[in-house]
Amino acid sequence: MWTKVKSRLLYKVLRHVPQNREWVFGIGLSKTGTTSLSDMLAVLGYSDLHLPPIARVDIGGRIAMDWPWWVYRYDALTDLTVAVLWHELDEMFPNAKFIYTPRDMDSWLDSCRRHFSQELADMRITQGQEYLNDLCQAVYGSYLFDEQSFHDAYILHEAKVLEHFSGRDNFLYYDLIGGDGWGPLCTFLERPVPNAPVPRSNLGRSVAPG
């Protein structure tokens, strides 16, 4: 009880920003293994939040950070809402570690084709998450799957991320879907390799949280 009160006081009332915390940010786009990465981080002892509500599209169509105070309870964040803020997060948290999850383009497009449907868009509206449709529109050029738009968005995102983090020791290019197992991730995070299989979450699902 006291921990919750202290957290609310520190982060909501006093608006404390723990900039020196060693955050872990997964900055791969949706459908690149972000849910599996989230599950792996949880196994390694991180308090992880998948698709946190920290990014929104403002009136001018710009993607902006919109960080609820309670997100500071976590120490690892993954998926699209994190991926679109990699530059801001890098400036804001100097001790953070960044994990980029790539995916073979054809495989990624096929997964996106099944995922970004009208069904998903309608579900987000029903659940009060219409901002995710707006975010997809801003990132991909469409909140419904469009092959060329999604292809171009992926290429642009990857190019910017790899250029920015080139040579940085707080960055991991982690091909989770391609077969990278626990080893590279645990070495990067300086955690022991767990005696557990690599989680494979959301594979083959047409509608998933992120």
C-alpha cells in the first residue's frame, strides 16, 4: 500500500522524472517480435509494459510524447508507441538501453496484412484506443494495411534508427524472429541466461494488442 502511495506522490504529485534510471526500450515496429521481447524481458526480471500509452498525434499531425505518470512504475517498454519516440527517449534518458527488432520484409508485410485490419481499427475505437489508429496513420501513412506505405515506413524507420545508434554500446540489433536466442539479449542486458524457452507470442494472430 505504502509503495503505491509513494509512487503516486513521487511521480504524479511531484512530477519526478527518473532520467538516470536504466530503462530498456524496444524500438522495433509492431509485428517484429515486440510481444515476445516483452515476455522475455519479464522473464529476465524487468517490469515491462507492452504498447504503453506514451505517444499520441497532436492537432498538427505531429507525433508527440504523452507520458502518463504511472508509466514510471515500469523499467522496460516495447512496441510502436515506444519505437516512434526513440529519439526523444534517447535524449531524455541517458542511461537507457535500446533494442531494435528487425524482420524479413516479406514476412513482416504478410503479418501486417493480417494484423492491420478494419476489425482491429474498430476494436481500438470500441476500447477507447483510437489514438493508436491515429498513430498508425502518422507512422505508416494508413491505419489499414497498405503494402507500399508500410514498406516505405519500415525502410525509413530502420535507416534512421541504425544511423543514429551506429557504434553505440547501449544499442542491440536483435533478430528475435530470425532466430537470435537468449544469448545476445542476456549479454547486452548483463543478465544470466534463463533456463526457459524463448517466448513466441502473437505468432499467426490476425488481431493482437500491438
